[in-house]
Amino acid sequence: MRFGVLGPLLADTETADTDGGAVVEVTEPKVRLLLAALLVYPGRPVSVDRLVDLLWPAGPPRTAGNALQSKVSQLRRALGDRSLVLHGSGGYRLDAGRCHRDADEFDEAIRHASRTRDTDRRLACLDAALGLWRGDAFEEWDDPWFAGERTRLDELRVVATEDWLEARIAAEDPRTLVAELSELVARHPLRPRIRVLHMRALAASGLRAEALASFRAHRDALADATGLDPDPSLVALHESLLRDQVATPHPGRIPAPVTPLVGRERAVQTAVTALRDGRLVTLTGIGGVGKTRLAVEVAHTLATNRTLAVCFVELEQLAPPSDRHPSERVAEAVLAALGVTDHPSMPPLPTATPVPAVDRLDAALTNREILLVLDNCEHVVDPTGVLTARLLRAHPALRVLATSRQPLALAGERILPVDPLELPQPGDDPAGSPAVRLFVDRVASTLPEFSLHPRNSDSIAQICRRLDGIPLALELVAPRVRVLGVPGLLDRLDDRLQPAATLTDLPPRQRTLHSMIDWSFSLLTAAERAVLRRLAVFAGGFTAAAARSVCSAPDVPEDAVTDLLARLVDRSLVVADVHRDGPARYRLLATVAEFCAAHLEAENELDRVTSRHSRYFTALAERAAPELEGPEQARLLAVLDEEYANLRAVAERPGNPESLRMVEALRWYWVLRGRYTEACRLLRSVVATTADDPARQTGTELWHNGFEILAGTSSPPLPGDLDDVGSVSGRTLWFLAFAAYAVVAMDTARAFVDRAIPALESAGDRWGLAAALCVRAQLRLGSDEADGGRSDAETSMAVFTDLGDAWGRAQAAYPLAILAEAAGDYPEAMRLHQQGYRGARELGLWHPASDRLCGMARIALLEHDVERSLALHRDALAVADEHGYEGGRVSATIGLGLTLRRMHRLDEAEEPLRVMLDWGLSRDFLPVTTLMYAELGFAAELRGDTGAAHDLHRRGLEAARRLGDVRAIALAHEGLAGVELADGHAVAAARLLGEAHALRLSVGLPLPPGERGDVARIESGARAMLGDEEFTTRFTAEVE
């Protein structure tokens, strides 16, 4: 009998090692309580007196012993076996040998996890242990009798959860765990280990400021509750964060291994050592020998040890090069794996041609210590080699691990051949052979009772020798043992390994693998063969739903495909990747996919299956497109991200009638994901297909133009340019305004948005209108239309909130935050920036996330919380660097310089301020140039170098006059006032401060309190030298 106490009380006849069983109903309250009491310590007797007190807390009945015997009899009848409840001198007890609790299974699972070193197996044990919990232990009763065991189990549950999360941080991208850990920290605010995990996940996600805030929250809660100081492990982590010494995450998700790695321990260590000693390692070998699996293990080892950040780049689905710039496609694949997207171009605008992907990759890797794993390079080996050589020359901290059937042929390349698994030698114990161990492990996955023993060891050794120890060949034949047995399999191999006439030109080991794939294919049913060959049309994997739609036909009904797919997984012909938070995805190994593609073409099915593939994924994209504007936005972005290789394959397919629909459906997805260059290329490829529909052609051309604007390869058109091309939709006009605003073409953006709003109102397009109002609200900031901007932003926020659009809420939060800052309401501004940041982060929109971090940092600086401002600016810079966002780098670097100067860390401030001055001068971007001259001037003045300070502020004044920005001119005057005061000229200082104040008043923008630090310092010094009366006279003379 099995009992569940980790939640509501359950009883059934299922034991821990069987499937199925009958639920036992125990419904009478006192009988349930009696059973629960006996389950607290199964096998230990509970006295009659204790049970009576427990069942009748208000007082026992007159015949308490008889009443208890009656309840025991009822329990025995409910359980269906009187002998399960035993009676003795000590009282009543359960037969411990025949009663099993889920709590005992939980205990055993966590003990097993603690003894397991393999991260994946440990995770599996902890998953199983935590999965046993259905609620709280003994949750139906609060009697003290249950308190001890409940407390013990609750503590073990929390520790197991900590172990589980720690293992997941080691195995996964830490960014995916931040939400779970934040929730856990809220439930257990005083547990130091949970707090350490929370801080590590935040820091590894580039959120250093939030990690520091987590520490402060723990320290304060602990002091309030206990008066104690934080645990030393927390203090050490906090100090590491302050010194900026916590490792950053691996940006590209490393594939999760489906099965344990067998027999490659030495190879893993060799590759790890080679990557520590050198910078380019290539794993070479035939298809199916396990290069990818070995690379995955090496990547996990380095990521787990925090040795290197790791980015795994899968090149298998990349088309062979066919143009003049083949390295571009490889670079695009690396950028995608790094999470680096296009971003609105910075001034000057535009550039003549798109910034090449190779150049963007160069910028993204600058100053990053990272390992790129380039998997399956053989079909793009030449462009991969060209790109790798360039990157290694340019980035000394970069390391590359490649897998390929041939080397990259580069100087300094360390080639590590991946040989088949070691075979048993005559006279040796077969159990010591990695090939034998792999074969036995894979057979046991389908036959749990299977093991190596003296009666089958010789035959198994012969099988491994016949298959040359090739891992994929061993995995393909292992499931056949279930049908043929070991001797039968060995007999069949003799026939199957005779070389076919068509294979004699292949090397022997490749012939072996091809023969095994061919044999596995021949043993399938006709329906299984049909499904398998049709799966070759997918790019980058697929779901069961996609397989049902694409692979079904008159010969294979749709409802049969799932079972057929499962059987192909069992035969190791299809790989199943089970996701923790989503449906399983499936894929073909490269060698199997090549075989299946050839059979698909031979059966004349390629066109028909390709067409079904195009229709299925076009429909998926079209269903998702409107939902990207509502509450399902995050989920559908994840779906489209997962399926993007398939979606792109449809869009790129020559002559495909679905390509135009696919491109139109993906337009907003490309905006959200920053895929501007790819959008330009694919929109351009379909324009010709719209020739018979002028309105559609105009819309396609204008969206293409909008993406060119965002990519910086085209100037925004003027609204007048559209007058002769007929009607343009409000959405298209809004998109052009959005693009123009993003590249700081304010006049053009305003002209477009003013045309878009009435068109959207007329069309009843609520989402489009909210988006357009948000753009107009931002355009109205800092002008005499601020009240109208507030109204626009509030309306936009209300509509986006009603629609459930997280992107829209994040967008609308920005102008509202700026308005709150201008009004001096810094707490509200911080709340709005935080809201925008959370929305952007949840959607994986890292460019706006970096911008909102900068906004939070600015508010912290205005509130004089310089330590927080510094941490937030560093977080913003880390996010911008990781995702190749130049605008974010600019804002964060400026913010770092400003913050360091206000902390009087003048030497440290000099570097970012000089970098940004050079940046502004190189682009003639005066808003940045004027501010940097001012900041460097103040720093020079504070160091006592008044000559340098005067020169810098004079240069700033000249640039400000060229810009025509009254506030920048005022700032230069304030800087010059500081120089005059330092030189002892207090009268001149007072006059210059008065001039600056008058300039600010002339545009209705007096200096906010949070930015008055330098002015207050200079004014205080001038007053001290002149006296209040004379200072006021000199100052007000300029104001009047």
C-alpha cells in the first residue's frame, strides 16, 4: 500500500515500483486523522492514550478504548487488509514493510541526488523528488503531533529546492531562473543560500544593481528579525559584486544533453586543457562519431566551472554559401546565438550600405572573454575559417571550439580527432570498453532489466567491433535487441555490413554508419519510413504538432503521426529534446537528415512536403502576428524564436507562393527582435510578387524603407514624398514615424505621426493609435507641448494596459517617467522606469531594457544615491555590450562618467568621458560633445587645472552655440563660472551663473534640484568671497 502525505492524504494499492493501482477512499474525518497519525512514523507504535487525545481533543468518550477500536476497524476495512494496522503492547502501528510513504520516496531521492556528481542525473533526481509534493506535508491537520515531521520535511523540501536551483544555474542560462528565485526569496527572505542563488542569477544576468539590492533587502530583514549580520558567503558575494568580479552568463544556450556521455572523459579533459592553453580547437571525425556531444560536454564543463562565458552556435541548418560574402551568413548565425540584434543607427545618418554582420560581430566581441562553439562547420568550412581567423586576430580574449568533418586549416589550430569509442580487446573484460558500456546503456533504456553478463558479453563485444565503435551506429542498433536479442542482432549484422556497390567509394567507417542507417530504415514499417523521410524538410527542429501537419498524407493519417514519431525516437532515428517549460521538440541528426533528404527526393515527395511545410508555418506566423499585440506576447515570441529557422526557410524558399504572406506576418516580430537587416533582405525579395496589387506593393516598399531607416542605410522619406502614391495605411505611417524617431529624425517623425493618428482613429485601430500616441508623447517632451505629451502618454498606457501588451506598457512608461522626473517626482519616475525595465526584460527586449536601466541610474543619481547609480549604469552597459547595442553603450558610458565624477573619482571618470567626447566628435553629434566638454571641464577644475578647464568649457560653449541648445549654452556658462571662481574672480563667477540662470528661465527649464550640485558649489564659494548682498546684485543683474 502506498500513502501520500506530501499534500492531501492519499492511499492506493500502487507501490513505488509499479504502474497503476486502485485508489483507496478514506473519507470519515476521524479515520483519516487516525491514518495520518500512524503515518507520521510508520512502524512505530502510537499509544492508545495519545490516539484518543488526538481523535477527541475536547475530551474522550466514556468508552474511549472501544471507540478507538471502532475507528481502527473502520480503517482496516477501508484499506482492505486488516494486517496493515497492527496492535501490540505499545499501541497501534502500521506494518512498515508493506506501507510506503511518498515522503520516504522523497527522502531516498534526495539522498541519491546528494551522491550523484553528474549534473543532469542530479537534476533528474531532484526533479523527481520535488515532483512528489502536491501541497504541504500533512496539510489537513495542525495538531502538534504532526509538527516535528512536517518541519523536517519542509526543511528538506527547501534544501532540495536550493540544490535543484543551484544545479539548474550550473546547467542553464541563469536569466531564465531570475523570476523563480525572486519568488522563492520572497517566501524565504532570511535563508542565506536562497539569497546567494538569487544574487548569483541576477549578477550572471548582468543585473548587478538588482543583486546588490537583493543583498541590502536580506541584510535589513535579517537585522530586523534577529539582529544578526549576513552569512559570510553572502558578504563575500556582495564584496565580489562591488569589485565587479562576478562571472557573466554564457549568452548562447548550450544544448541540454539527452543522454549521459559515455567513454569520453579523457577527451573532455583534453579539449578543456587545449582551450585553456590555446585559442582554436577543432574536433574532427566522421559523421555520427559524437563530435557535437563531446563539444556540448566541454561547453557545459567550462560554463559550470565559470571558466569562460560560452556561446553555442549551431551551423547545421545554414545553407551552403552561394554569394560573394559567404562569411556574412556565418556571422549572422553567431550574432543570433549571442543575442546581438540590429539597433537603430546612431548619428550620422545614413550609411551608404548596411553595416556588415562581420563588423557588427567584431563590435559585439570587443573586450569579451568568451568561447564560441561552432558546431557542424563542414558544409561552410571555408567561410567559417575566414571568419574565425579574422575574429581571433581582432580579439585576444576569444576562444573557438569547432566541430567539423575536416579542419578549418588555420594557423594555431589544435586538431583533436574524435575517434570511435574504444573497443574491447581479446582477453580483456568487455565491461571496461566504452563502446560496450554505451551499447549496454542504450539497450537498458528500452529493456530496463538488460545488463552485461558472462552469457552475452562476447556477443556484445563482437557487435561493437562489427560497428567499429561508432556511437551513432551503436545507438541505432541497440533498440533491435528488444526484438532480435543479442545473438540475433549479431547474426543480422553479418548480412547488413556487406558493402553495397554504391558505397564502395566511402571510407570503411562511413560505410559502416551508412549501412546501419540504411538497415534501420529498411526495418521500419512503410508508415514509419514515410514520416522519417518527410521530417527532413524541417529546419532547426519541430514539434509533434508540426510533424502531424507536415508529414501526414493519404498513406499516413494525421492522428497516427505522433505514435510513429515516438517509435522513431525509440529507434534512435529521431532525437527528442524535452523542454522543462514547454512541449518536446524533435530533430534529426545531421547524418540521418542527409539520408532522409535523399530518400524524400527519390520518392518524388519533395515539392509536396515542402508545400505542406510552407503552409503550416505561414499559418502559424499569421496566427501569431495579431497576438503579438496582447497578453500572449511573451509566449508567442518564444514560439516564433523557437521556430525561426523554419519560418525563415519558408520566407527564403525560391518561388514559394507563401513567402509574401510569411514576410508580412513577421514584420512586427522583426521589429521586436531587432532583426532589421534580415527584414530588409526578405522584404526586398518579395516586392516583385506584389506588382499586381499597387497598394500592397506600396506598403511592402514602405515597410522595407522603415527597416532601412532603423538599420541606418536610408534616410527617412518626407511625408510629401507619399502624396502621389495613393493611400497608405495608418499602421505603415506609424511605423515610419517610429523608425524616424528611433534615429532622431524628429521633424520627419512628427510629420508622419500627425498623419498616422487620424488614419488610425478612422480605422478603429486601438493598438496602432496607442503606439502612435506614444511616439507623439515622446516628441512633445521638452517642448511647450508637455501637457499634450502627458495626455498622449497616459492614453497610450491605458490602451496598452487594457490590451495586455507588455511592450506597449514599457514604451509608454518612458515619456511618463521623463515627465515625472521633470516635475521632481523621482520616486514615480523610478517606478515607471522599473516598470518599463521589467516589461522589456520579460520579453527579452534587451535594447529597451538597457535604456530603462540607464533611466533608473539617472534617477538614482538625481537622488544622490551614487553607489546605486554606478551599479545600474554598469548593468546597463553590460546588457548593451552583450547585445551589441551602441545606443545603450553610449548612454551607459556617459552615465558612468557623470556618476564617477560626482563621486569625486576624477581619474576613473576621465576615461569614459574622454571616450564619449571622441565618439561625439567623430560623428559631429553635438548633444554628446557639449555635455562631455562640460563634464571634463568640471573634472579639470576640481583637480585644480583651471587652464585645461577653461579650454574645455570654451570648446563646449562653441559647440553649444552651433547646436543652438540654450540649456547646453547655460551649462558652459556654469562651467566657466567655476573656472573664474577657482582663479579668484568671484564677480565674474556670479555674473556667469546669473547668465546661465536667465538662459534656463528663457525656455522654462530651470535646473532641477538633483542637478544643482556644481552650481550650488560654485554659488556657495562666490557668496563666501563676495557676501550675500553683492553676490545677489551681480547675479540678478544678469537675470534681469
